[in-house]
Amino acid sequence: MITILMDRHSGTEQHNSSLYTVFNDLEMILSTKFELVKLPVIQGTNAVKRMQQWIIEHAKHCDLFIGSSSWAINALRDSGWNGKVIFMALGSMPRGAVSLRNCSHNLYRDDVVWFTCAADKEIYENLFCIKDSPQIVVIPFGVHTDVFYPLDEQLMKSIRKKYNFGDSDYIMLYSGRITIEKNVHGIIEALAILVKMKFPIKLVLVGRIEDISFYEFKMLGINIKKRIESLIKKHNLNDHIVFIDWVNQNQLNELFNIANVIVNFSLHHDENYGFSQVQAMAAGKPLIGTSWGGFKDYIVDKVTGYSIGTYVSNFGIRYDMPGLVIAIIELFSNQNLRKKLGNNALHYINNTLNFGIYTDKIISLVENTFVRKDSKVNYLRFTDFGFKFHKRFSQMEDGKMMSLHPQYDGFADEDYKQLIKPYTNHDSFIKKGSKYFIAITGEIIGSYFVSTDILYQFRYKLNLKQIKILESLNRYYGTSLNFTTNEELNELTSLLQSGVIGKTSNGFENLEVTHDPIK
């Protein structure tokens, strides 16, 4: 029988969190067919030496290691262990691949690097040479379709009543943590403009507000709760938003079922999957989400939902707000479309991400890795970019180069932009037929555009031509700009690259919106 040493992230898992679900499911699958040894949490003084001692005493007989602890992998290799590694990237790649960089010299061709989305694989290929690389696999996590599934209409009516919603209420639901990177303030902004347009929409936010720093950009003490409350008060949305704290999975399935559409505009920098979204798809619901990270793999535009374009600017990530507003309106206005996309989403889960398929893939992964021919000669090597990135974000400790979590010199940092670009789906180049919009909330003060966004706050110096361009644009729908001279195109390009304006294929010029075009 194959013996597996498993690293469970026991020190960081929160009960019923996504990470908790990942490892509970994985442990359950592995323990049904293989002998399982769980790595203990070893922290504090002399943790590496204590890890090495525990491995010598308890783990050298294991055939495989599954996890993401570079400490454990290095300790195994240093002890002379000849087994194979299945490295779980989890959400580490857009955060700088710290653990993978730390153990890259101990990963060989017969090992495996496991990603859950194509965007993470692309980041890996930017950092590491594919020649002589470990095997690369993309296996998204499975969905428990016995827990998340469509309920019948009569039951949904009673559930709506239980949560104090009427049969005619149009419910737009978000489920997950409410943090600065999750961009829930973007959902609230979209709701505000739709309420102004007299759409009777209720936003249900299922999750807890958490004041988590954005370490890479030194954003600390954000007080997201106060900022969210201020935004709701500013737009007079108290009657349109319902907060629900964490619920169990059965209750979450109920809430998914009574929702008309699921929304997630996340720009979170470890959004490598998105459990809530695929669970909602299993309940037969269409999605509206940013084309970002793991979302790109299953939010198929106009098939399982609406995929909202994203791109990297010099002042952070931007998304297609006009496309987002139109997506909400189209699904609000068309019950048959909601049903069609919801059925497509359900079909996708049942045929691609259901737990039985996931179980078979994990068992095959272990068995195929175990029988692969040993090759301990070649190890993982950096690309030119990867070497430069690793050298910049590392330091010497006890004679060894140890990876650091990156902290960048602002959002225009070229290393950051190159690393994160695979998480987006657009570029900032001018293209024929594009329409333009104001890409972030803000206002013109003197000769500056001053952002008022909670996440991306900046000041951008404007010239008179750029001010004139901004005054011709709107935040919520795209406008064609017939510029032909090089000077005009240069001004437009500068505004695009700065993230002050964005481009969209959505015009919707006849939308009747009463609001300031900048704020």
C-alpha cells in the first residue's frame, strides 16, 4: 500500500473555511485507499531541526509527500528521503510563490506541482523553466453535489419566507469573506447605480467583514467595516442590503437557491478557485464575476454566467464596470436567460467538478506519481524573470537563500505587473471599436484625478486634454472616442495605462442614469 505524508495546514485552517474544506476532502479521499501519515504543526524555536527529527523518526518510510510546506520538503530531502512530492500550490502563486521558490531545488522531474486553475499554471511558467520541470497538473477541487443542489419551487418559496424575502424580491447574492481585496465595495457601487435606475434589487452579503491587510502594498489598519458602512450610508442603501453571518452548508444551499443571481467581483490575490461560486453553480445559479484567477476557468461568458473583463494598470487592477452593470440588468430582465445560464452552470458542475470526478483524479494522481520513473538529477530552475524576482525577494539565512513575501514599490512595479497579469484577461492597449469609461471612482480636483476607491487610492496629474477626455466619459457605460492624431492617442493611452479610464465593448449610451459622471 502507498504511504503518504500529508501536510494539512493545521496551523492556519479555520473551521468550515475553504482551506478546511480542501484538506478535509483530500484527507477523506486519500485515507480510503492509501496509508496516511499527517504532518504535525511544528513552530517556534528550532522548528526546522525539530521538523527534521520528527521526519527521521516518523516519515522516512513514506512513499509520497502531499502539501505545500517547503520546510517539510527540504527536511525530507536533507534526511536522504527518496520519495516523491506532490506540491500543492493552493493560492500561493500570485502572492509570490514563496514556498515553491524555497523548495524548488528539491523538486525533480518525477515530482508533481498541482494547481487548481490555469492562471496559476501560467504564473508558474513565467517563474520556472518548463524543461526538466516536475509534472504540472491542473485539478480544481470537487463540489459536493449531495450538499449543493437545486431545490423545488415550493420549497424555495418557504425558504424566502423564512429569510423575510418576498416572492417578487430580486436577490443578488455574494458569499465569502468581506475584505478589501474581495472588492465587495464594487458590488455595493453597482447596486447603488441600479437602485438609482429604479431596479428593485436586494443584495444579500453572506459572510463576515474581516480587516485583513494587503501585505504586498503595505495596506494596514484599513478598517473595512467602517468604510463599507460609510458607502452604504452615502448611497442610502440600508433597505437594499441584507448582511448574513457565516452559515452552515445546508443553509448556504438554501440561500443560493433563493437567489436570482450570484455575484463576485473579487480582485483577491489568491483567488485560485472560489468555492462559493462553484457551489452556487451546483444549485443551478448563473454567475456574474470578474474574469480573475480561478474564476476564468468556469465563469464562461454567456454560457454559465457573465465574465467581467479585468486588466493591470499602473495604479492597480481594473474591471469592466459597464459590462458588469449590463450583465446585472440583462439577467434581471430575462428570466429565461437566468434559467438557461443556471442550467448550463449545473451541467458544468455535474460533468466537470462533481466530487466523484475529483476523487478519481486525486487517486489517479497519486498512483501515477508513485509509478513514475525516478529522476533525481534535474531540479526546478528559474526563468530569467523568475531568477530576478527570486533574487529581489529573498534574503540569506544560515548560509541559504530564503524566499520572502514580496512587498512592491507601488502598483506600477514591473515585477508585480508581470507576475499578476495571468490573473487578468485584458490589456490596456487601444483597439478599434472599443468604447471607454471612467475606470474607478474619483473626482477631478484642480489638475489631478483623485481616486476615492477603497482599495486603489491614488492621485494622477492631468493635462487639459486629459481633463476634456474625462469630462466626456461616464463610469457606467462606454462611449466611443473618435481620436485620430498621435497626440490624442497618446493622451488616451496614458489614461488607460494609469487606470483612470478603461475600455469596454458595451456602449449602452441610451441608459438613463442621473449621477455625476466622475463620482
